[in-house]
Amino acid sequence: MNPNTWYYTLSTISQTLAAILGLAAVLVVLRLQGLIKNISDYRERALDILIKRKKYIKPYIIPENISLKMILYDLDEASEKIKIYSDGNPDFVRELTQLSLDYEPNKKLDYQKFIWDTQVKLNMFVSQRDDVVRLIAWPAIFIFVAIALSIILLGITDFVINNSLKFLMPFDILLAVFGIWSIIRACWKILFALKTLE
């Protein structure tokens, strides 16, 4: 095999993969930006519910640096026990109803549906965030490995050609093709998720 062919093929692979990875990163960042904003908004809403709960349910304590996982757990518990908390506690019901009207003035949700809505949407956005990260992780790893292998092979071109290690080039090409296919698939799913939000 001609060393120039080897060189141009490997440099094209690494440049193409880097460009595709850059475009995928833009899509992922855009999607994560929206999800993080939604999570932040619903986290604040959930904390307001838990603060109202703290005000009327004495044994409940909110840690200062409460994690999102703990907020979801506490909100789930509050949603399950809301009937118990609200019985005989009209001020608690009134404040939750007002909180519901403050956040969702057009929906006019009662306090139970408001808590349920907050819990469901916060769980949904957290799940979508985790799915995006999971969806892009392996394709990005394959592309990084293919880029690294291309760069390494570029540096040792003469050694590879002279020592019958030419099988590494088809392996790198297969890895690159699989990386491109998997990143396009992941980006397609992310674009589809963005489209369904409209």
C-alpha cells in the first residue's frame, strides 16, 4: 500500500470524525441546556412545596444542600401522603393551592394535582437528561478511539506498512464507520426529541 494513501485516509478519518463529534456536541449541549433549565424550574417548584410541608409538618427537615435525588424522594413521599398532611390543616391546603395558582395560573390545578404534576414533570426531565447522556456516551467513546487510533497510525505509518500490520487500517475504518453510524443515530434521536417538544 502506498504510504500517501495510508496518510490521506487516516488524516481524513480523524478530521471527519472530529467534525461529526463537534456537530453532535452542539446538539447535545442544546438539548441539555433546555433540560437543565426545566429541571431547575421544577426543582425550585418542588422546593417550594417541601418548604410549605416543612412549615406545617413539624418533624420534616430540609437539609441545606439538598440533592435532586432527595428532592425527588421527598416529593414522592409528599405526593403519597398529601391526604394525611392536608386533613385538618386548612392553612396548608390554602398555601399549596395559592402556590399552584402562582406557578400555573391558567391551569387552576388543585393542590394534589399540582404536587403530582410537579413530581411527574421533574422525574420526566431528569430521566430525559440521563437518557441524553447515556445515548451519546458510547458513540462518543467509539469516535474518540477511532480518532486516537488514526492519529497513532499516522505517526507510525512506515512501521505499520513494513511490519505487516496493515490490518489496523481496515479496523480503524470499521471503527470509524460504526462511530459515525452510532453518532448519527444518537443525534437523530435527540433531534426527534427536540421536535416532539414543539
